[in-house]
Amino acid sequence: DPDSARTLRKRFRWKTVDVREVAISSEAGRITFYSFGAGSAFNTASADWAACMIDGTNHMQVRLSDPVSINVEAETLANIETKFRPVKYLKIDAEGFEDKVLSTLNVPIPLISMEFNFPQMWDAMLVCVSHLVKIDARYCFNAAITEPPIKFEFDRWITGEEIVSNIRSAGWLYAELYARVT
């Protein structure tokens, strides 16, 4: 989001912070970014998420006007991780694009958090959990269901299979999923 990038540059102008104005995707190049407004929490590179925000089929039943489509530069997470190694924590908040963001990661990052809105992002969450376990079988998971996250929902960190089963049976509409290498 160009507006968010400007805000971050201004906020961190006195610190050594590298604000990169790129989308993270499964391939480097240019992709479409759907902007519902400057800094909107609904902005995304996911056409599916944008569509459900327009037609109101999202879990919040929000209906937004058509977004502005912006052609933006994209980079892969694998390239970003290599440039900034060692990455100790990764926060992915890509509004339905989490699976594309994570798809090129090929090394374990000690702690990762990702937001998912259900039911639209159910498949993306399954892909992300599966991908992380393939990278490193030591990944275990927990979740928070408030925004911002206040507490973990589980007393212990659990396997990918267990987190999927627990989220499915709980019927949550939102989860901040945490993955850590034990």
C-alpha cells in the first residue's frame, strides 16, 4: 500500500529502518494490488478477497465499493529472507494472499504469525500449515482469536494436524495463527 509505505517512512525517518514498497508474492515481477482506500485494512493482492469484500460474502458481511487496481512491484519471500537473514520473526497480514506470500519460503523462521478470515481463507491456511511442516517438521502451532491478539487459545503448542482440526471444530471466523520451530 503506497500510503502505508509513506506513513512508515515518516514514522521511522529518525531510525535505521528499511521500508520496502513491494508486495510479497509467489513470483517476482508486477502484480495487481486492490486498494479500498489509503491504508485500508482490506487492501490486498487477492482478487478473491477483494471480490468478497465487494459482494459482502466475507464473514463480517461488509460491502465495499470497487477498489482501485494498482500495478505494484512484487518480490518473493525467499529473496527477502535471503537479503535480511537471519529473520527471527515474520508477520504475514496479506488479506487472503498468505499462501502466495509463504509459498517460496524454503528455510524455517523461528516464529511466524499469519491472519486468516474464515471461511474465505480456509484453503490458504491449510496450504500454509502444510508448507511450514514440509519446511521443518518441528513447527508447532497456536492461535489467537482477538484483534489485537490478547492470549493464546491453547495451553500448549500443537501440531499442524491438531491446529487444523481444532480451528475447524471451533468454527472461528478469524484466527491469528502462530507457528514456531521447537
